[in-house]
Amino acid sequence: MTRKFSLTPYLFLAPALLVIVVFVLYPIVAVVYYSFTDYNISTPPVWVGLRNYQQLFKDPIFWQALSHSFIYLLVTPTLIFLSILLAIVVNRKLPGINAFRALFFIPVISGSIAVGIAWRLMFDTNGIINGTLISLGLLEERIQWLAEPAYTLPIAMLLTTWLGLGYYMMIFLAGLQNIPEELYDAAMIDGCNTWQKHWHVSIPGLRPQITFVAVISSLAALQVFNEIFTLTGGLGGILNSGVTMVFYLWRQAFRLNHAGMASAIAMVLLAITLAFSIVNIRIFERGTEAES
Amino acid sequence: MKQTQATNAHAAAVLRHTIENVLLYVVLCLVAVVTVFPFVWVLFTSFKGPTDAIYSVPPQLIPHDPTLANYGRVWSQLPVGRFYLNSIIVTLSIVVLNMLFTSLAAYPLAKMKFRGRDAIFYLLLATFIVPPVLTSIPSFVLAVNVFQYYDKLPAVIFPYLATVLSIFLLRQAFKGVPNDLIDAARIDGASELRIWWDILMPIIRPSLATVAIITFVEQWNNFFWPSLMLHTMENKTLQVGLVALQSAFASDSRGVAAGVVMTVVPIIIFFVALQRQFVRGLTGAVKG
């Protein structure tokens, strides 16, 4: 192409690129470097080679955080299952259905900090959850929900599911509305009942949305922070029972001033995220190949 | 005989249909209760007076002794007005400037041919999967050592002035505009800046609305980075202030509940008013 050189496109790009270079690209490079240094942010970094990584892999809390983050990924299949079910229900043309759809969307916009704090009050030992369960006869005496290591992660996961359900429901609803009505009619003629109809028509028809939700919600699950922060009051739970990768990183970097160590955690997190994205993209590509 | 059979079959179908609908409404109402309950409970708790129990068996939901004292206590002990003001300043400046910067960048990426276009595009694409928490460490160093805006509002505005998601959405929108329109304007001698502002921006208004809503919700609820930057009470945004309130009112559930209500109510009102745009905006990013 023999077009004369023009500065115009670069000038259009300049402001946005400047922001992204300073706040995304430079930090990625810097964090790689920091991960090989002893660094506390106030004094200059000192090169220590692989020491951060060696210490990290010896730290039992790191392995705990890693396994918690993987356990947290269980919210993804849960969310996919529940939000498809809900999308199928709200896809019915029933009176008042729009009000229900809007209502289910409210947790999505209300923010995980405010909601997390509300949940902390509810799950308090002197909270409504204990009061309700006891008066229903489901509990003998109060449980310290948020001080019991076994419950920290499940409650946080429940919160994440509750926060995201409406969002993923809307995505699947949009997907369902794109499925041609004839496919359902054909399934009915073939003698499918309601369940079979959805199994053979809705689920295959929603494959692009399922892939999207799998990618988005699993990346979000790997990076969970606000739910843990609010439910454990910023402490990570008794015996680190709520410490996930990002929470561990945050504590190392901004509570303990171990920025070098935290950068090494960030590198591990990046590696996991990359691996996950590649796996997801592979699955997605196979899906689109099959379609064409 | 045939007719009665038909009516019977019809009646059975109607009955089945009714039962099915009743069941669906039961499911819908159950999910609605689970969705709404935390909000309703927090609202009632925020109005509870000192004689209303927070914990009791059976639980007490509705206050017998309703009061606004909890709100008064929160408002007098924390600069809640400043929290609101800061959140509004931060969110609005980001929404406006982000739209401006990213729509400027998206235009050449969609409609111009130049060296390095694909390289830039794929570089941006690659940053999508970088966890935001990763960039927080060097960004913190920059804030303290280079920009020196630690504990000031610009610290929570600058990093969000351009986001890759906005650039992608707007690039997609610009791509949908016919080339003839742009070519005609170029032949008429319009500058690229004029074409962008006068011709293209009005056409892609729905996509700009999507970007505005996504950015608004994200920034209004943003916590991680602002919590690292803002420490002086007067400089906190609502979300950061709410966490400060949670620790200041650790033994005062009624006060914490009032704080939660004050944080959540503005965005819920906004959502109810612009419901359609919200849902379309936040899920419209997913056209795959």
C-alpha cells in the first residue's frame, strides 16, 4: 500500500495508549522485575534472584491460598447451572416477568462491598441466619459462621454466586431468545418432554454463552477479593481459612510490605490465569469449528 | 363424542398449563425472596431503635420502635457527605474522560489503515487477561514516588481513563458504520477530528451509552484500588468509607446497616430509573 504517512491515527490513539502503557504495560514489566527483588516500596528494590519464589513455595499459606482459589472455581459450574435454569424460567412470557428479571439483576449493580458487609451482619453469631435456623428447629444453638474455618470459604462462594446469578441469567436469557422457535417445535413433534426439549435444544444453543460465562466467571473466581475482605473483616478468616491467591497477595504487598514476595505471587497468579485462558480458548475454538 | 373428547383434552391442557405457571411463579417468588431478603433486612435493621432486637428467637424483622437515629449517628461521626461527593467526582470524571479517550482510540483502530495497527490491537487484546491486582503493586509505587497523588482523588481517577474493554466495544461500533459515509465526508474536506465528532459519535451513541453504564457501575463499586490509595477520611469514596464505617461501628449493627443502605440506595434508584439501559449495557458487551 502506497499511502503517504500520516500522523493522525497515532494522535487519536495517543491519550488512551499513554494511560494503558503507564498503568497496564509498564506495571506488567515492573512486577516481573520486582518478583526477583527484596522490596518494601519505601526503599529501592534489591536483586535477590529466585529467593522470593523459593520462600513462596515453602510457605504453607501459599499452598493453602492456591487450593482455596481452586476450590473457589466451583462457583463457575454452580453459576452456569443455576443461571441457565433461571434464564429458562424467566424466558417464559408470564405477566410481571419483566419485574422479576429486573429484581434478579439488583445484586449485580449493588456492589460487593455493601452486600458483603450486609452478609457479614446476617451471618454474625447474633445474626438473622442463626435466629431463623434456630426458630425453624434446624439448629440447636448458634453457630459462629464466620469464625468457623470450615464455613468461611463456602459462605464467600455462596455470596459470589448470589452476586453473579442475575448477570449470568441475563446473558443466558439473551442467548435463549436467539434460539429459533422452530427448533423447539421440531423437538415437540419428535415427542420430547419439557426437560428433553431444553436438554436437546437450549443447552446446545447456549454453547457460546456457556463458554463466555465459563471464562468470565472462572477468571473472576480466581481473582476474588471483596467477598473475602468484607466477610472476614479484612483478616482472611480464622487460620487463613478464607485466604485466596489475591487476598494473600494483597496481605503480603499492602499489609506486610513484602512487595517483592507479592510480585512473585502475582506472577504465579498470571501463570494460572494464562493457562486457564488458553484452555478456555481451546474449548471455545473447538466449539466454533464444530458450528461452521 | 369426538367433540367431548376434544374439550376434555383441551381442559387437560389448560389445567396442565395453569399448574405449570403456578409452579413457575413459586420458583420465581422463592428466588425473589432470596434476592431481596438481604436488602430488606438491612433496611429494617437500619431503622431499628435501641429496644428492637438484632438477634432474637424467633427473629424480629420489622422495627417496633423505628428511628432515624442510626443515620444521624453515622452522618455525624463520619463525613458521609464527602464520601458521596468524592464518589460522584471520581465516577463522573472517569465516565466522561474514559468515553472520550477510548472513542478517540477506537476510531483509527476500526477505520484507518496505518503501520502497527494490528500490533497495537493484539497488544491491547493480550492485556485483557492480566489480573488487575497484578498491576496494583507497580501502580502503588508510581502513585507514591512518581505522581505523588497518594491519598488524593486523582490517584483513583487516572488509571481508569482508558480501559481496553471500552476500546473494544467502541471499535466494534465504529466498524459497523458504512465506509461510504466517512469517504464522502473526507471528499468534502472534513478533518478526521470533525468526522469523528460530528458524524461518527452521534451514530454510535447506543454503544457510548453501554460504555458509560459499564464504567459507571464498575467505578461506583470500585474498592480494591481506592482502598489502597485513599486514607484520609475526607478523601474516601463511598465504598472505602463504608469499610471504615464497618470498623468504626464494629459493635453497632444498626449503624453499619444504615451505612450499607446509604451506599446502595443511590445506585438502585439509578438502576430502577434506567433499567432497560442498564441490562442492555451490562450484558450487551457479550455479543459472541
